[in-house]
Amino acid sequence: MSKYQEAETRLRELQEGGDIVWKSFYEDMRSPFRLFFMKIANLNPEEAGELFHDTMIIFHRNVRNGKLLVPLQSNLKTYLFGIGKNVLRKKGKKGNWETEIPDVGVEAVVESQHEREAKASLVRRLLAKMGDSCRHLLELVYLKGYVMEAVAKELNIANEGTVRKRKFDCLKKMRQLLEERKEV
């Protein structure tokens, strides 16, 4: 009798299951994985997310190709984290980890706080690259919660339709800045 029966049951579900089973596994592993590597390997949230995606691709391939078989020698979480450690090593990054991966649950609240901070920082940088008129309009709408009528009065714009058009143009400009950032 294996000491990893629960993990072996989940592995069988992954081998036989479709998107729903994989999505559940993905969601269960995402936060602990990212937080572990953010803490131990000093990755930022974006880097930890990229590492998680790369690791999940390898994990998925190993499960589908029959490389990972019952009886298991470790928990699925430990195996997944091990793949992550190997991917980091191949990229030349070193982490401050022990040989064993702690099976400590990490609250999603901590990760969501890191994500919010990273997103807020990104938005601040993008807003700084935009012109004053766009930045002011977007701040009124999204940060201060103004309705279109109030924005029109505040910015001395003739009507709400013009505000909507300017908002659309400003968001389009922000998307372009974001795309340029991704290409770099």
C-alpha cells in the first residue's frame, strides 16, 4: 500500500480526465507554487507565473506520455516543484531551497496582494508614459469613480459622448503601451 494514495488517485484522474480535472489541479497548485518560488528563488510575481506555466507544460507532457506512473515516489506537489527547480537551474538561477519541499499551505490572500501590487505598479508606469489629459481622464473614471457626466464637467468637455470617445482612445493608447512592453 502506497503512502501517496491520494496523489495516485489524482494522477489517475489527470491521466483520464479532461480540461475540468486539469483546471482544478492548475488552480490548486498555482498559488503555493508561485509563492514558494517568489520566496525561495526571489522571483517577482510575473517571473514566478512564467515559471509555473513552463513547469505545468512539462508536468502535463510527463503525465500524458506515461512518464509519471503509479506507485508514486512523492506527492504530485513535490514532483511539480521539483520540475520547477530543474527549470530554474537550467536557466542558471539559483534558489535558497532545501532538498525537501515543505508541504505548507499558503493562503491565496498573500499571492493576491503581490499580484495587486505588481498590477498597480504596472498601471502607474503606464499612466506615467501617457499624456496629462489621458492620465487625468483615466484617473477620474477608474480611480475616483466619476461618471461620464462628472468627467465632462471636470474637464470642460461638451458632452458625455466625447468623454467616452476620449476614454476609448486613452485605453487604446494604454493597450499599445502594454503590447510594446510585452514585446521587449
